[in-house]
Amino acid sequence: MEKLLLGVLLLTFLSEGMTQRDLRGKVFIFPEESNTAHVSLIPRVKKPLKSFTLCLKAFTDLTRPHSLFSYNTRSIDNELLLFVNKVGDYVLYIGNTAVTFKVPPSPYAPIHLCASWESASGIAELWVNGKPVGRKGLRKGYSLGAEASIILGQEQDSFGGGFDEKQSFVGEIWDVFLLDRVVSLKDICFSCYPGSILNWQALIYKDRGYVVVKPKLWA
């Protein structure tokens, strides 16, 4: 029955212009600043989240604020947001409450980010390029809403919109995974833990505006 429902939902999404693709070896390129270009990601499962692990890879030469991953519900902005204030300042929002992780500047190269959070303890953890950069607490006992608008390339100030050109992402994003549990970030292996909410190997999405899919340049 679950497979049947997933199939019905998939047909509905695809009929609305959504695409499902295995994007291994591919990237989304956001070539220029805008308040329109973005990618909407459709979760494979819709349910409240009491824990998660989010990972992605990105390359940009931006020094201004920009969004890497924006998850809003109709009632809460910044339900889950991974945001860069400036080079080395990574901000994680849960339920519109933020913690900031200070990361030493990295060389001109892609960055691999993984963030996890659990409601039971309120502990959020960030890893950058395979190394931990700290644990902080926020929103203990909270639960992320199920009906979400998930956006790459823009920061949402409203459900699915309210984009600000000066917070847009310019660069490349790939290997996006969102799991519904906390897993070991030290030994994370997405072939072992396929993304249960978002899976880059079977991603359901719709791109809008100037967004290009190309083979990735980096390993």
C-alpha cells in the first residue's frame, strides 16, 4: 500500500512539472544573482521531524550572506535553514531559532557540510569537510512541521517565496541528502543510509529560472 501511495504521489508531482532523476555525478548551477532562480525539492515522505541529518556539497565565491538550504512551513519561517552570514559563519535555524558555528576559512574549493539535530536533547552538530566544528543546543522538544516548502538557491521569507536577490546563492550545489534521523557524521555513507526524506540518487524536484544541471567538476 505504501508503495502504491508513493507511486500515486509521484505521478501527481511529475504531472505538475516535477522531475525525478538520479543526479549522481551532477550539480545544480546557479549562474547569477537573482530573486527568481531556485530549485524546489519534493520530500519522498511527509512527516514531522524530531531529528534529522542534512548533508550537501557546495562551491561558491560569494562573501555576502546566502542560503544553502531553506525549509519553510506555512506557519513557521526558517523551520530548517542552513545559511551563511559571511565567510566562515554558518547559521543553523530550527523553528526560527538560530545558532552560529564559526569555521576557519577554507581554501578556494568546494565545501562538504553536514548538520544534525535531535529534539530529545536539542543538540545540533555541524561537520565541515569531514571534521566536527562543534555542538550547540536549540529548540529542545521541538518538532519540524511536515508540510514543507524546500528550496535550494534562495532563502524563503514566506512559504515558497519572498526571495531576496542579495541572499541568493550563486555557485554549484550537489549531493543533497536529508535523513529523518541522526546518523554518525564521522562514518556517514549514503549508499548505506539512502536519503529517506531527500535522496540525490532519486531526487524529485522542479527548477525555476536560470538554473542549469551539469556534470560535476570535483570528486
